[in-house]
Amino acid sequence: LAKTTQPISMDSYEGQEVNITCSHNNIATNDYITWYQQFPSQGPRFIIQGYKTKVTNEVASLFIPADRKSSTLSLPRVSLSDTAVYYCLVGDIGRDDKIIFGKGTRLHILP
Amino acid sequence: DTGVSQDPRHKITKRGQNVTFRCDPISEHNRLYWYRQTLGQGPEFLTYFQNEAQLEKSRLLSDRFSAERPKGSFSTLEIQRTEQGDSAMYLCASSYGGQDEKLFFGSGTQLSVL
């Protein structure tokens, strides 16, 4: 799996848009980019996945530039309940490869 | 889709005892993963199964740890002769597999070794 780099922590305020960027310089042609969210005492939860350009769902948007060496998770109008750890994973998961999590980004939303 | 179920949610044991955890994946998922997570860290890969076959086991995992997935359905993770360093959240996840694989996690089993 391609190694990823993301900020250790971020703070923001309720109602703001939050963007978390993940660097993955060694991304391979067949790799997908997947983001998970984790609340304390719970398992991670799938948020969004993309291969290129932009993907949007009811929770977030994922922006991927043409070179695919980075990606940005965008959370619109965050609330206190968005306080969590966010993990960026990159890989061709369909191969016989284990899925490795990094330390993620701790997002803290302030009132 | 009833989700991934793990049992028990919490386990307190004394050092040296054996413990076993169970994971029931989403029924049509053929892949099953076990992770361990300590406070402030991301989930650490332990092992995973494709149906009943155990495809990989972390080199960090001592031989006190063993996992099974008989008949490709539920899975068990056993820790023998527990140590205080085994205290952690043990997470199970399942998936369909495939290039755009998405993991579905259970709520985990919190192990405390006294």
C-alpha cells in the first residue's frame, strides 16, 4: 500500500468547512483513496472513496487532483459531532494485501 | 445487513489467562480482518482471512495469538497467557474484497489485562 501523510491534528469551529489533506506521492495506477472516520470506543466507519477528480456523498466530498499524489477530504458545515479521527488509506485493496491504517488526523470541533 | 458483531464488548482478565473473542461478519462478506488498537494510535493490522483461508498474519503478532475462521463464517481470536501489554481494543472488520474494497467494522472488544 502507498504510504500516506496527513496532519496529526486540526481544530475548527462549528459551521465551518473543514478540509483535511492527505499526501500519497507513491500512489499506483490501480490504487483507490479511501477515508474512514472513528469516534472514541467505536470501530472506524467508511466515509468516502474515490479514484480521480471529485466524489461527493451525503457526508463529505473528496477532491483528487490530476496527478493523484494527494487528496482532500472536505466536510461542509461541521458540527461538534464531527469531532473524530479521520484516516486516509490508499491502495489496490482487491489484491491480496492487508489494509494498513496510519495514525490519522484528530479533528476537534469547537463551539 | 445486520452489521459486524463482536462479542464480548468488554473483557477483564488476569495476566496469564487465556481469552477468546468472536466476530460475526456481514453474511455475504468473504474477507475478515482483525486489528488491535491502543489509545492514540490507529488500528494495527493483526491478520486477515479470505473465506476460511488465513492469508496473512502480522510479524508483530506473537505465537500466543491465533485466529480461525471455520467454514468462512464467524471468526475467533484467541490470546493465550495474556500479558498486560495485550490490553487494547480488538477490532474486527469484514468486506466484499475487490479493488474498491470498503471495510465494515464492529464495535470492538476492549480487553483489560490486570
